[in-house]
Amino acid sequence: MPLYEYRCPACRHAWDALQDRWDSPAPVCPACGKSQAQRQFSTFAVVAPGAATEGTPNGACGTGSCACRRDQS
């Protein structure tokens, strides 16, 4: 069953919901109870085998090898 992300425009609460189909009606907001939820664009991550070292992906921020920390000279 797919997991979709929703956001309520009334109270700005965001949550995830499992739904049977992509065209299922939007769920009611669990925070305020209104039925105006809007489905958000979701992202996902894929980690290739051997791409991680000690739980941190190679080149990730804070490792010293990320693009934002490399010497630009």
C-alpha cells in the first residue's frame, strides 16, 4: 500500500497516510478534523551498495568530502 504525504491548508499540519490507490480521497486532517488535505510531492532516497561508510554516505555534508566543504581554489 502506498504511503502519501499530506498537508492541511487550514492548520498547516503535515502527516503521512497509507492509502489503497493514488486516486483515493484525501484523508481528514488528524489535527483539526477538516477535509481539505492536499497531497504533497514526495521524495525518496536510494543508497547504492558500498556508498556508505559508518552510516554516513560518501560526500555527505559534515564528512569533509561534501561539495560545500571542498576547497574551491
